[in-house]
Amino acid sequence: MTRKKLIEVALPLEAINTASAREKSIRHGHPSTLHLWWARRPLASARAVIFAQMVDDPSACPEEFPTEAAQAEERERLFRLIEKLVQWENTNNEDLLQEARQEIWKSWQRACCDNAHHPRAEELFNPNRLPAFHDPFAGGGALPLEAQRLGLEAYASDLNPVAVLINKAMIEIPPRFAGRPPVNPEARTKEALMEREWKGARGLAEDVRYYGKWMRDEAERRIGHLYPKVKITPEMAQERPDLKPLVGQELTVIAWIWARTVRSPNPAFGHVEVPLASTFILSSKPGKEAYVEPVVEGDRYRFTVKVGKPPEGAKNGTKLARGANFRCILSGTPIEPNYIKAEGQAGRMGARLMAIVAEGPQGRVYLAPIREHEASAREALPQWKPSGDVPARLTGGTCVPYGMRQWGDLFTPRQLVALTTFSDLVDEAIAKVREDAIQAGLPDDGIGLDEGGTGATSYAQAVGVYSALAVDKGANYWSSLCSWNSGFEKITSTYGRQAIPMVWDFAEANPFSESSGNLLSGFEQAAKLLGNITTDWIGRAGQSDAQTQNISKDKIVSTDPPYYDNIGYADLSDFFYVWLRRSLRPVFPELFATMAVPKAEELVATPYRHGGKEEAEKFFLEGMTKALARLAEQAHPAFPVTIYYAFKQSESEGNGEARRTGWETFLEAVIRAGFSITGTWPMRTEYTGNLKKNVAALASSIVLVCRKRPENAPTATRREFLSALKEELPKALRLLQAGNIAPVDLAQAAIGPGMAVYTRYAKVLDAEGRPVAVREALSLINQVLDEALAEQEGNFDPDTRWALAWFEQFGFGEGEFGVAETLTKAKNTSVAGLLEAGILESARGRVRLLEPKELPEDWDPALDERFPHWEVLHHLIRRLEQGGEEAAAELVARLGSQAETARELAYRLYTICERKNWASEALLYNALVQSWPEIVRLAGERDKETQAQAGLFAVQE
């Protein structure tokens, strides 16, 4: 027996989405700061989803909650718990987490009772032990980390070694060394060492900081001369009054700005390497503008730096048009893309220093190139550079056509020397930590981290893992594909997007500075993460192909598989893998055995890898079906499986065909795998912006809730499917609305109960005996949803039904009086009555609905004899717009039950606006529903105050 879980019925989606969106701005202690991973799930959504897939919905517990009212009350209590649980501030709120764990245990005890006579009850339904958790596409590790936080033993697997290492660092290593004091000599000499309680992995965090600083200092001793400071001289200040206060001071360089060069295509200047500069702007901050000014002297040129408003044309540098189109700075001759590619592929592309960025007492200081600094960069002689092919084709662009074919080509000689030095220091740091750990009394069993050891060797290797990740993260800022952001005055990372595009004028960071791209920041961020993650439950991470793995057996499963053709994880992560392999191959010989990240089995629909779009889609469908079939067979029978399907943000703005292909292909894989879909929840992380751009914006990801379809599932006709849809979808719609789902998410969430009907059958056949395809099923679900929303109009008064029909045709625009009069007869009202109701304006044979802002501010429902639901809704919107939730709550307190009907009307109006593409109007209705829980709460408080005051006056009388 299985009970329906909360996630199969309703979720406080808005609270989850708000917390997920906010998380994008969180840095300290967040897993995203440990190492880059693409399309990482927010912790808030991961925590909420896992909790809701383990906790029973009240409707599944009639013995405890016999009435719908009791079920709704209990569901609301669980919603409030989730709303607190998803807040970043509560990430390590042990009291709240314990409350959530108790709810999970309560549902688990019910499951064990229900299945006491199950053939495998002893192993599947042990009332003293929760099932373990597994994510077979673990990626950035958010899901296993949150499962662990909720009290589950967590298992993570991925085909990609970089993902495996990230997961080891988050769920496997911290619990193994929890509660241990640091071993570094500085910490051991502190008098407070014995008095301080080293909770969780804080001792490990302290050592990561200490040995990170040791690595940084040792590296600077060896190669610091390659990164000279800049001394401000009187000569520099002659034409730069802003430099006069700095004369005599030595400033630390943050970055050197270089422009790539090719020989001029003009024969008269063919001996000169000219710059390919996409911009000459260094700082665009108002009042702090700075720019590069090229000075041409015959067949030579030099760069100088000036402050103040830049001249016209500085913004575009030597660029003529989009792409690789430049002009020769000496002759003005166009430099075309094919010429640049040929020069690059022949190894004749160079670089020239354009400017130096230093850290001054009052912020950034921009300086002209200094010969000695350019010479320092040329002194670097790398002894090693990473091999391996840079992907020749990527969705967002690649630098390969310009001669940057190998991973080592992406770095300057100085960057190669630095990265090699840092990587080699990881091994030296491991040896140093081991020696210090033995001195601190930690026994050495000689067993390494990969073998499950916990002694001095393993501990030293654990510090080495975080050190390697810190260096590897730094590599993202230490390539020649990093640009200078003139607006924020900082270096942008190599992976500003999911591609490796060419960067013409690049910023070379100083890893020994204190600005973006410095070495120590990676160690500090790793240490903060260690102080912020759970260490009370076991975690395991390993490399495994999702198509063949057996780890999911009898476990709770939530996973975020690759989405169709969106991200080539393997291609992109080779950039990091080559450095991690150099640092950690002795620690994890099997994980880093291959020269590059495995790609052949990666489940991404990449046309260039599989011989075309159709073959790529076939590969994805077959492989994903196989991977999901293993989950359907292996996952614990008491719980649904949750699967994230991630959309590209840009999909809401254009290529609808691509969107349909990916979505339908994925759904088809889920169904073919033997799953029945019982829920679809849109998880938005940037919903406000997307809604403003496009009212029909898709969510950034969809969570599918799935159960294994019974092997004896029946076949149904199209008519039977449609009949079941019409019976069940309206009920599910009411539950979704009762859960206050935002109108923008309603259509996507309603696919869940619709697909639950479709996928409960082995097949759905049309009148000719052909299977009804996923696309047609989705179309029928949307059709029935529209009908169900239209049927809700029966709850509205005649005036409102007239206004709905008019709005659908004219919006807030004008229409003919005659048309309005005809429509009133059909809706059993009159134009005069609508004017009396105060929702209409009629003049010169034209009629229009009043907008919320035009309604009277002093409206009082107690004095109005005729106020339809339409009027109530738009007065609420006016109040919310003008006075916020407090003002809307004051009106709700006076309206009573009429207010709730107005909320239902907002859903209907949003649907109309979505179909008509009326974005600004849609925002009004969506905003009211989103604010509704807080409005109702505030209204309830007002009621209590009013009652208390009435009681007080009664006593006084």
C-alpha cells in the first residue's frame, strides 16, 4: 500500500520560488561558491521537493483527517513548515530541521504500518531506519546535500568526474572528519584549542584556510616576480593629475588588459601586429570614467590611458561590426574574420598590453602599459601545459576557429606557470598536512581517502581535495578568455555563459592580489561551505553511468538529468578536469584515470557528436529511457520519484519548436521508462523578469513527480481518456488554486494531474487504433483546463460574467454601445446596471471597463448596494498597487467571503491575458494571487484586533 504524498497534491510554490530566486544572490557558505557547475538546482527547491515527496498528503490519511476541512487545515500547517524550511537563514536551523525530520518519520511510520505484511517488509519497511537517498545525475550536488540535511543517508553518482569530486567534497568528506580539531601548528598552539568545540567540519575548514595561505605564500615566493607591483612616478602624473596623490606609492596590480594582435592585412603595414580590441573603455562608472587611447606614430602605435568622458568610438575599440570584424589601427583597412582565423590557425596571433589595473586607496587606478610589466609576462616559461581538444562546436560559441585548439592554448604562458605551480603545491600541501596530523596525534593507518580511510593520510588528502578545488575554481579567472567588465570594474570568468567563445581583449588576473580572481578566495569559500553543511549523516559519491547503475535500489530518488541539448557538461568540464587530474590523480586514481571526461555515454542530444539532429534525439530518447527505466524498477515503492527538467531561459522568447521537441522527448522517455506522472511543478528562479518579458514565460525548470506504472495497466480509448480528464482535472485545479499557486504557473502545474490520467494507461488509442501521442495528450489537457476555468464563471454574478466576456474581446479598451447592450441580454444584466455598479464608463456611443487606477479611492463596500466580484477584484488590485498588502488586507477584512471569489476571478483573467499576450494586465492579476496569503494573514490580524477592541468596550460598558 502506498499513500499519496504532499508533492502529488499541492505545494506552497510561490514561497519555494521566491526563496530559490533569492538564493542566486547568496554567496557565503553556498555550495555554488565551492566550484562552478552548470544548471545547479537551488537548495530551497531541492529541500522542499525532497520533504514533500516523503511526507503524506493529509487526504491520504482519512483516519486522522476525515473531512476536507481538516485535510486543508493540516495541509496549510505543512505549507507553513515548508515556507520556513526554504529560507536561507534557516538552512542550519536545527530546531526547524528536526521538526521537518519528525514529519518525515511520522509518514514513514505510517508506511511501515501499512506494509507490515509486504513480502520484503523487513528490508523495505524497517520502522527504525529511513530509506537512503540517491541521485544518479548528481551534478552540482544540491539534491544529495539537502537529502542529507533532512536526515537521510545520501548517495550521489555521476558519469562526470568533476561532478563526482564536487559531491565528495559536499556529502562524503565532511561527515568522515566531523568533530575533529584542526591539525595545523598555529591552531594547536592556541590556548583555546582544548576549550573550543569543533562542531561539524569546522576543524577541517580551519585547516583548509591555514594550508591555503601556506600554498599562496609558497607560490608567491616561487613565482611572485612574474607579478610585479607598479610604482607611481612623477612622470606618470604629469598628464594625469589624478595620479599626483599616489606618486611614490607601490600599488598591487589587479589585472593586465591585453589586446590580441594579428599582422596588418595592408601590405604597407604587414610587418606590424595590430590590435583586435573590442573596446577601449576601462571604466564606465559615472564620474570614474577611464579609457585607452591609441596613439599612432607613422607605422607604429602605442597605448596611453586617460580619465574622463571617452571620445566617440572608444566604446567599439577597433571593432567594425559584430563577430571577428576589425580595422587596422594604422591604415583603417578592414580585417575580416577569415583572415583572423587563418592567422590564428597558423599560430601568428599575438597579444599586446593595453592597460594596467591597480588597486589604489580610493579604488581602481588605470595606468598605461609599462615595458617592464610586459617583459615580466614574457619571462614566464611554462614547463607543462594541458593537452586535450577544446570542443570545436558549442551552442554558445567556441574559440577553436582562431587557433585555440588545445586546452593549454586558452592560457597565457604566465597563467600556465601559475596554474602548474598551484597544482603541484597541492601535493606538497598534502604531505605537509599528513606530517602535521601525525604530530597532532592523529594515527596514520596508511589508507587513503579513496579507500575509506580516516587517519592522517586520508585527512591530508581531504584538505588536498578542497585545495585542488580552490585552484581549479581559480582557473576560471586565470585564462585568456576572461574579459574586463568596465561597469563593475572587475574580471569576468571564463564561463560567463555555457560556452568557450573568443575574447579579443582579455584581462589577465593577478592571483596574489585581493581582488576577483585571487587564489585565497577559493580556500576561504571552501572553508565557509564546510562550516555550513550537515555532517550527521553518511554520504557517498562515486562515478557511475545512470543507464547501468544499481545504486538506486530501494532508495528514495530525486534527480536532475541533463536537459536534451542545452548544456554539454562533459565538453565544458574538460577545462577543469585537466587541472584536477594533475592535482588529484594520486588521490583518486580511478576517478582521474582517463585523459578527459567521458563523453560517448553522456545523455545529451548533441547533433555534432551523433551525426545529426535526428540521430542525436534518438540517442537521447533511448538513453534517457534506459536510465529512467532503472529508476522505475529500483526506486523505493513507498515514494514517488522526482525528476527536474530544466529549460533554457531563452526558450520562453523564441524557438518554440525546439522547446516542444525537448519537452515532449523528455516526457516520452519518462513514459516509455514505465513511469506514470502524478505531478508537474514549475520551479522558477527568475520569475519576475521573465514575466515582464513575456507573459507566457516558461518556468526555468519543471519538477515531474512519477510513480511506477502497474504492469497490468489497462488500455483506453481517446474518448475514455478525455472523459476521465474532464472528471478529474477540475478537482485537481481547485486544489491547486486552494494552494494559492500563481496564475503564471497554473497551466504547467495542471499538466501533472492531466498526465497522471494519460500515463495511468498502458496506451491511449484513437478511433483508428493508433496511439495518442504525447503532443496530442498535452493539447487535450490544455483544452480541458481552459474549459474548467471557464466553468468556474458559474460562481460569478451576472455583472462579472458580462465584464469577463467584454474584457476577453476588448480588454480595457473601448467598444460600441450596441455590442455592450446585446451582451448584457445574454448575461442577464444591463448597461445601466453596470454603470450603477461602477465598473463601466459610457459616452458618445462607446463603452469601456474602468481600469483599477480609475476606481474611487474612498470606495466602501458597506455603502455600496451593488458591487460585483469584478469590482471587488479591481479595488483589491488598486489597493495593492497603491498601498501594498496592508491596504489590501484592510479591504479583505471588510469583504469577508466575497474576497475569496475575487481571487478565483484573478485566475480566469490571467488566463485571458496570457492568451491575448497582455503582459501588463497579467502582472496585476498574478501579483494579487502571489500576495494573497500575506493579505489574508494581515486581514486575520485586523479581525482579531477588532474583536479584542469590541470585547474591551463591552467590559467597560
